[in-house]
Amino acid sequence: MQNRIKQLREARGWDGRELAKKVHTSPSQISRLENGERRLTLPWITRLAKALDVLPDEIVELPFNKQFMAKCDPALLGSTIGWLLTACEKHKIKPDTKNLSKWASYVYNEAVEHRLNFKRVRELAFNVVKVARQKR
């Protein structure tokens, strides 16, 4: 999946070493994440978003509308995206950003509407990807 880590890093005038220092990893790990050679997991999305001072969807370029983003809890949205990406990897699905955005919006809205705890949100994210896999 395409990501904007390098673009966001360079916009701040940072090299790979500086971002690596901020997320407590090596410059080579940052390079692998930027180039898609390392899986972008929930912990990575969270760490990078915090270091770059952006919302998680900005890292993976999800096309959320501004109204949706204005009401979002970044931690819940970041967790939702991470769980969806983990589920996609488990089921060997390479989602496009449109589907990932649609799934994340659905899971997020269900979590808020039904006041789901993080465990239930994770289960829902995995089930959404499982259903998508079955439809292929």
C-alpha cells in the first residue's frame, strides 16, 4: 500500500535519521517503511502519526471527507485502520485506498454508534475484511 511517510518527513525538512530518532528506530527501518518493504502496522501508523503530527489517515492517504475527519477520535481511527491492514495481510488482500477508507468509515461509525470497546472494534474490522475476501 502506498504511503506518504517520505513526503510528510521531507515536508518537515527531516532526513530519515531524524524521523527514526523520533520514533525510536533505525534509519533503514524508516526507509523500508517508506518504500513499502516493511508492513505498516497499527503500532507503526500510530508512532509515525504522532512523530509527524498528522492523523493516521494522512500516512496511508485515505480519502476521508473533512466532516468525517472533524469528528474523529484519532486514536480510534488509527486503531481501526491498523486492524484493517492487519486483517488484510492475514487474508492476503491488497486493499485499494477507496475500499480501505470505506471499511474504516463503516467500522469507526459502528464503534461510535454502539459504543464498542477496542476488542469489539478489532473483531468488527477483521470481520469486514473477511466478508470482503469472501466476495472476491
